[in-house]
Amino acid sequence: MYSPRDIIEVIAGNVRKTRSPFAIPRSMVNTWWKKETLRSEGDALLFTGLMYQFIPYIEKSTSYLEKYEDTKLASLVRFAKYQPKRLSGIGLALMTPGEKKKQANEILRNIAKVLTRSDVDFYYKPKLDFYSGILLYDLGDQESFVEHAKFVSGKLKRAGVKKIITVDPHTTYALKVLYPKYTGESFEVKAYFELVNFSSSNGGGQVTLHDPCFYGRYLELSDAPRRALEKLGVKCVEVRNSGTFTNCCGGPAESISPSLSKEVMERRVEELRTTGAPIVAMCPICLGNLRKSGAEVEDLSAVIARCA
Amino acid sequence: MTLVHPEFAEELDRFGVDTALECFNCGTCAAICPLIYEHFPRKMVRYIQLGARDQILEHPEELWRCLHCGLCTQTCPREANPGEVILGLKRFVVDHWRRN
Ligand code: SF4
Ligand code: SF4
């Protein structure tokens, strides 16, 4: 187990200085939109919160953390602030494989495709797409979270943003529930799959959904992806622990204790595998963590986009 | 000797913890929590009730094993919000670290 104090100080320091938990410049992380023709004005702002873009970097940095957990080198995390090569910063960016970055970008392109197919009046502005700060909230660094959240909500408010479309459960929870509570700014927030409104006969087949804790419990949104898939003719085969009683993928513990994270993940994958249907996730943290088991896990956006 | 701080529950108010006293120690949260060891999170809620502030500060790392998955909060029969209590304790500990 790593010292939470060290991890918190590294992440809080990075967010304070660069507005990113890994201190990688936004221009390097957020490139998915470059080959797309997206409008820069419209009714609702597509806000990725950069979480999908972070997956490859999280995987790379936790692969180091995994290696050194409970060894003498674990204490070096404290010095990551001064020696950022492996845990954050440009060094980490350069060590992260390009193939993984492409996969993450593909997910966001699929989401844009699904929204377009659903005739949603949306726009995208990379300058307004920020990390929500949710990790600071989860780690209990309330002061740093509120400071960052006020910065982000202020930018959105000044840009006249009223409606927001999100792509992952953590950012959705931050914007929908935490921002009004802690920054005083409210937006009309919807997860992208709530807006899917087309039917298709290209679908078919079966999937088993892994509900993330935030969509399943905190936001009670589990019905929405199921409704979307039903319209596409995709059948959902349920496991016992789903919806409001879903089980965690273990991901949230990965920076503090990779071994605990793995143990929780293995138990969950075992349950998901019992249906025999392909596993589908809808959160970047779940996706990355469940895939560590070696199981084939697809993102919900890919399943919907295939029918678009 | 361990000191008991009867005002601990009140002190936690400003970290968003105001439901710990609702808990009647049934253990449902510990039974459902994916961290299958040592009565987590019930034990922590009990510490608050007992004013065992020092016990929490002695081994604060344990709190960060919590995944904030919300299963305990979902199933608690007393609406004691154990998951949110753990998050509030993390805030209390971070604040304590920063001050010292
Ligand atoms: S489930 Fe609720 S009442 Fe029961 S021990 Fe846990 S916190 Fe207390
Ligand atoms: S929120 Fe934390 S304490 Fe509650 S069940 Fe999940 S991991 Fe356990």
C-alpha cells in the first residue's frame, strides 16, 4: 500500500500547477477532435472531462506503482514531485504507447458519431474541456477539489454554457451533483447515452453490462443504456449485482493499493464472465481495470456506434 | 493511554460527517463492503461514536482502501451513510496532515 498522503500531494500539486492530475499538458492529452468536423456552437456542450484520454497514462503509471508496491522503492512516490518521469509529466507522456492513445480517442469519436446520428444539437470546444477534479474529491482533498471545481465552473459559466453532455460517470457526478453543491454553479447535465434516440436492425447479439458505481448507484442511470441497447436489438444478460447493487471494478484503489484493486477486480470479472456474453463497460476506469484481467471488454460507445 | 474525545462527532461536522450517530452497529455495511476484512467500514463509524479520534489518526491509511463505491450507503438500514462518513474522515485526516 502506498502512503495516501504522498499520492494526494503529488496529484494535488499537479492539478494546482497544470490543471491535470498527471501534469501532462492538455494539448498533448486531448487530440481526439482534431480529425473530426465538430461544430463550435450549438445547444449543448460536449464535455469529456479528459478521463478517457487519461486511461493510457493511468495504465502506464500504475504499472510502475504495481511493480514497486510494498517494496522500499514505494517511498519514492513522495519524490515524484521532483522526479516526475514515471508517474507524471512529459516523461510519462513519452513512455505511454501511441496505440493505447488511439484506442481512447476512438471511444470519443464513437460518442460524437452516436450523438450526430441521434440529431443532438451539440458542439465541442477543446478550450472548455477540462478535467473535473473528481479524483481530489474521492481522495478527500476537499480544499483542492473545490478550488479546481470553481476554476472550471467559472470558465464554463463565463462562456455561457448551460447544457452539458458528459461521457463518463465520474465527470457526470462531479458536474451534476458536486459542482452545484460546492461551486454554486449549476448546469443541465446529461450522459451521452441518455440521448440515443435511433433504432437499428444492425444490432443483435447479447452483452453483459458492468454498471459503474456512479451511474448505477449515485446517479441511478442504469436504465438509460439498457433502453438504448434495446432499441438497437442488443440483448442485455444481467448478473446478480447490477444497477443500484452493482459491484465496484476495483479501479478507484489503483493508485493507493494496486494489489487490493486487483483482488476486487478479479472477483467482479469472475461474476461478469458467468453469463458467457461479451462484457461491456461505460467508464474509462472500469474499462481499463477490467481489461487487466485479460478479459475482452468493450466500451458501450463502440456497441452503439456499430449500429449508427 | 487512549484519550476519548466526546466532541469528536461534532468536530467532524465541518467535514460533512453528520450521520455517524445514526448507526446501530448492525454490520450490514461490513458484510457487503468489497474490502473483506476487519469490519470495515463499521469499525470506523464506531470509532466516531466512541470519540476514538486518536485511533483513527494512528492508522489513517486504512481509510484510503475504501473505493467510495457506495454499496454500504445503499444498504445501511439506518441511513447512517457509512461510505460518506469514510469520505468525511479522509477529509478530516487530510486537513490534520496539512495543519501539522
Ligand atoms: S449498515 Fe449502517 S447501521 Fe449497520 S453498522 Fe453499517 S453504518 Fe451502522
Ligand atoms: S464505499 Fe467504501 S466502505 Fe462502503 S462498501 Fe464501498 S469500499 Fe466499502
